[in-house]
Amino acid sequence: MSTLAQPTRAAGAASARGVRPAGRGFTLVEVLTVLAVLAVLVAIALPSLANVMAGQRLRAAGTDLMSSLLLARSEAIKRNARVAVLPQVDGDWTQGWRVATVSDDEQLDRKNAPGYRVYVALVPAEIVYERNGRLTAPGTTQVEFSDSDHAPGVESRCLTIDPSGMPMLAVGACS
């Protein structure tokens, strides 16, 4: 007879004594230990992640307004007409903004509210571009996007529009 066909004595003896062979997997204590370590790591990282998300919302709001301003400037030159960027809700830029022609209020673009924890400051009632692409308001115009919770580590964004009408976004509060 072949040795492969015969059962081994060690396996038969272990099952006769009631001892199980070593199993694969994790014990309950090991699983609970890993879950406890993960919970501690998440508790430490969560506040930092919230601040990172707030900073990204500020950057996105500044970039959205900058793209709306560039569109308004481009349309003013193309249409040879005045084009304005103004808030969706009277005077409240935190509810979003729109780009529209001044003469007939034709809406060219619209942006929704910038998001949770985004505060918009220093912004005029409206930003109007002349037919030549320059601002109607004299001097430099600034718009500041800041964290409404004033969390440490979340830097404001300052959007500056020079007299020629070109916007520029920078990290930090407007001066």
C-alpha cells in the first residue's frame, strides 16, 4: 500500500483527544484592539480634516468668482456692452452670484453658494465691467473669502481685481 492513502497517526490522535488543529483568522481580542487603535487615529485626524476641507472650500469659492469675473470681462469686450457680476440674493454673496448684462439683465452664468463655513467680505454691491473690459469702479477692488468659524490653520483667500479688470487670487487676508 501507498503511504499517501493511509491516514497519519498524528491527525487521528489529535482528533481523538478533542484538540483542534490551529485555525486561521483573528481572535475577538485582536479585532477589538485594531478597532480601538483605528478609532483613536480617526479622532485625532478628524478636526484636521475639517480644516483642510474648509480651506479647499475657500480656494474653490475664490476660483469660482475669478472664473465668473473673467467671463464677465470677456463678454463685456465681445458684446461691446456693460456686464456685471452681482450676488444671487440682494447683497448676500454667500448665497452665490451671477453674471448678467447690465442693459437687459440677460444671465450669462450663475454660481451656487460657495459652501459651509465660507464668509465673503469686502465685496461691493456689484462688480461691473465696461465695454473695454475695465472696471467701472476706480482703483483696485478686493474680495476676501474667510472661514466663518475662524479655525486656526485655515487661511483666507484674497481676490484682487486691478483697474484693467484682471482678477488675481492670493492666499491670505486682504490688506
